[in-house]
Amino acid sequence: MTRDRTTTTTTSTGGSIGAYLLHRAKPHLPPWLGVAGLGIAGSGAHLLWADSVGAGVGLTLSAVALTGATWWAGRETSAQRRLHSAITVAAGSAWMTGAALAGPLSGILPDTYLMGGAVLALSWNVRMALRTADAPTGSADKGLLAKVGLAKAMIGRTQVEPNRVTASVALEGGEQTNDDVARALVRIASALDLPQSAVRYQPSADSARRGELVIVPRDMLGEAQEWEGPSLPGGSIADPLVIGQYDDGSPLMVWLPGDPDAGRNASHFLIAGGTGSGKGDAALNLQTEILSRRDVVMWLSDPKAFQDFRPLLPAYDWAVEGGAGTEAMVEALQHVIPARTGWLGKHSYRQWTTQATETQTDPAHSCRPDRTPCGCPGMPYMVAWMEEAANTLRALGDDAFTGIAQEARSAGVSLIVSLQRPSYDQMSTSTRASLPSVIALGCDPRDEG
């Protein structure tokens, strides 16, 4: 009984392997069957038309017509597949014509058949193997694009994240532009059964027909998200400040100091939001994030007598409630900025970096003429925060911060101005132009622009 079971198991396993190999080979058989059929057809044609001049002319014209028809029929496919198909048909037709007139075993025809036929069949096998690896995704993408009127567009590299899919898109040259994708976004959202805001397109700055399609299946901002607290206590102010999250759940980060390696300048911020918009909570979170860093000092002017920020009072380098105190702070800033710029210049810093915070022991940043280490104390980054700035602007003029905003970045100072309505009658256009980064929280539609 043991011998019988062993024999049965071996036979079953051998049959399973054979069936598996046959199943895997089936998709690759058509090119080889085509080569075999071509050989049979060439031999039969020679028996019929070996001595016929008319048949030779007809076969030649038929070969040209069939190749042209293949090229025309492939206009909706990729350029590579169209060329591959046309070459295959042209080669097969030429051999068929030669075999019919001279005989399949004449001259180089048998060698051409064996070597050329094998090469063509293998080339289609390789193409099929490469296409199979990407067939499910490519098919779905093309089906989706065809539904929204972008059938000729090509989906390239795709990056899949937990709640975000980014796919590069290449449109048909001369027929489609990035504007076509922008108009199709609502249809893409409909096809995916998603809200329109979940689908967006980022056109390439270097091409009118290339860009990235971004899909966010789940809006992580549909419900209020509690702030998780400082992201990097004890870290550097040069590291990003996390002040919230995007709709795909990724962190919303901002930077204050510049970074010469990244080509980023220091930033000023304008925070705007009407009553009840959450401006106070956003400011409290951002200030806590800033004050948790080790190499920064903050000055605060708050005409509301620290109503929101009283728990943070011990952390400020200088805090005033408004009025004469704010006027003194603005005046002090106008003197502090050139002093900081002078210190950075003497120590060979083109802009503030984290190295400027430490004791200056590097000869490259010495203020001594002989370039020996000067040992000067370092200088931390500085943030000047003007809360409820409308009061200050009314008292000092709508361009009170213009000079400060224009000169502070080179001195390692960021100016943050917070008010409800940053309209022209509250703040000069010169000051607004010097505050390129904006945190807008529920502004009136007339002010959002």
C-alpha cells in the first residue's frame, strides 16, 4: 500500500506541474503558432504559384497593403506597439512572397525562417511578459481616462501612500493640454465616487502636457483634529514647525529661518481671521511650537492683555500689552535689526544659521582681524509677534511694520502680524507685500484675496 500511495502521489505531482507549465505557456504560444502557420502557408503558396508572374505581383502588392493597414490600424496604440506590429507583418509578408515564388528551401529563406521567425516570436513573448506585470493597473488607469475623455493620456510612475495616490500623467502631444485635465477633474471624481475636492492636478512647470494627478480618498479634515502638542521640544527653530495637517493626513509644516542649502529665505507670516475663526487657538499652538525650540527668543505685543497667551508669559523674552509698550517694542526692533545684521556680518554669516547660536569657535566665523577663534557668544533666532496688530497700526500708521518687514529677514528675525481684516485700510500694500506667507482662518470673502 505504501508503494501504491507513493506512485499515485508522484503521478499527481507530475501532472500538476505539467498542467501548470502548460497553463503558463498558453499565452505565449500564439506568436510561435503564427510562425509555424507562415511556414505552412509559404510552402502551399509555392505549390500553387511557383511559376506565376501575376501571383508574384499580387503577393508583393498584398504585402505592402497589409503592412500599411497594420500601421494605420495601430494609430490608437502606443508608438512602440505600432512599430513592432508593422515590422512583424512586413517581415512575415516578405518571407511569404519569397517562399511562394522561389520555394521555402531556396537560398537563405530557410535560415531566415528559422532565425527570423524565432526572433520575432520571442520579441512578442518578451513584450507580453513585460506588459503582464503592469496589466491590471494600466488597464484600470486607461479605462478611467477613457471614461473622462482622456483616452490617449498615459499614466506613468505612480506613488501610493496610506491616504494619497500620486500618478504622473503624459498627455497626447498636440492634441491635449494640462487644461484638459483640469476640466476633467470633476468627471474623474465622479468616476471614482469621490468629492471633487479629493481629486486635483498639479501641472508641470516645464511642460504643457505633463503633470501629476493627486487623489486623496479620505478627507482627514472632515472632523476636527486635536493638536498633538509641540512636534520637536528642545529641537532647533531651523527644523520645520508642525501647525496642523493636510486633508491626506500628512503634517502641515512651515519654516521661519532661511536655509542656504535648500535655497529658502527666512519667512514672515500674516495671520488673519475674523471673530470665532479659531485664530487665537492657531496662534497659541504656533507660539507653543516656536517657544519649545532651544535657539529662539520671542517678543510679543498683545493689546488684549495676554487673554489667550498668559500661560506662555514666562517663556517670552519680552512681552507688552500694547499702547506705549508696543511703541517701545517697535522702536526697539528698528534698532535691534541693524545690530543683529552687523553681528552676522562681522562673523561672516550671510544669513542666520544654527551655527550662529553657538559660541563662535570656528575661525571661519571669527570677528577678529587675524581670524583666530573669537569666542563670542552666539545669537539666537528672533520672532517678533504683533497680536491684534490693527490697534498698533492705527496708533503708529498703516506702514509701521514696512521697514521692519523689509529688513528683518537678513537679521535672523521673523515678523508675525496677526489681525482680523488685512484690508487696504488696515495695512499698507507695502507691508502686505513683505509678508508673503499667510495663515487665513475664516476671513470674509472680500478679504481673502
